[in-house]
Amino acid sequence: MAGSVNKVILIGNLGSDPEVRYLESGSAVAKFNIATTESYTNKSGERVDNTEWHRIELWEGLAKVAEKYLKKGNQVYIEGRIRTDSWTDKEGQQRTGVTIRANSMTLLGGPAGSGGGGEGNNGGYAQQSSAPRAGQAPRSSDPIPPSLAAGNDDDDLPF
């Protein structure tokens, strides 16, 4: 098979409000972290939650949508590609990090207890309208808990 594929699909909760900046050219870029959680029962019968944090980067129109509509705790559907960045920090250490550069984003819901931000709020928010919908999902709170999946049943996922 010729070629290759670099595609990521995530459904997770924002750990903080997006950081949006505008470049001199007028281009908008938004950055934020989302948490995804895998839950399972170990051999001892205890529920184990493993949370992964993903750095998300949005550009142009999606960045402006994120600035306007995304807030800490929101659940989002993200499609994009993995990008590895390298830089030298202030102490001269070589660092690397993985970023998901999103090309599609759908707002799935607001933070727990908000009473808003539900299914009807993602009309014009996405470049891809066929993204799956999720039921009640774990929400992040302040401070970010070690696990965002308390009470989440993986059998309810749409895939």
C-alpha cells in the first residue's frame, strides 16, 4: 500500500479555557488541553481510570470558534493529525512535545451543572457535522482531577 495516514479522533473535556492569539498576519491560533479517560476493572475488581492529556491546536476559523464558544469543562470532538514539535527551553534543554493539529472540531456539551451547551449548541461550530454525539460524560473541575471518568460507562460510547 502506498502512502500513509496520520489521523487522530478524540472526544474529551477541556482542562482550561482556550488560549487564543493573533499573529501579525492576522491569523488566529488557539491552544488548549483536553483529557480523555480509559476506564477498566482490574483483577482485584477495582475500577481503574487512566487519563491522558492532549495538547490541541486550532487555526483560523476554528480558532475563532474556540475563542467564542469553548470553555473549561466543555466536551469536544476533535479530528486532526499528530505533530511532534522540538524546541530549546530557557535552560538550554532540548524539549519535544506532541500536539494534535485539529482540522475539525464539534462542541458536544457544556460543563456539568451548567444546564446549557448541550446537543443543540453545535450547529455552526464544526467543519464536520457528522461527528458522533456523546451522552453524559465526565467533566473537568477546578483543580483538574486525576481522573475525569468517574461514573462513565465505556459501553455508552458511540463507537
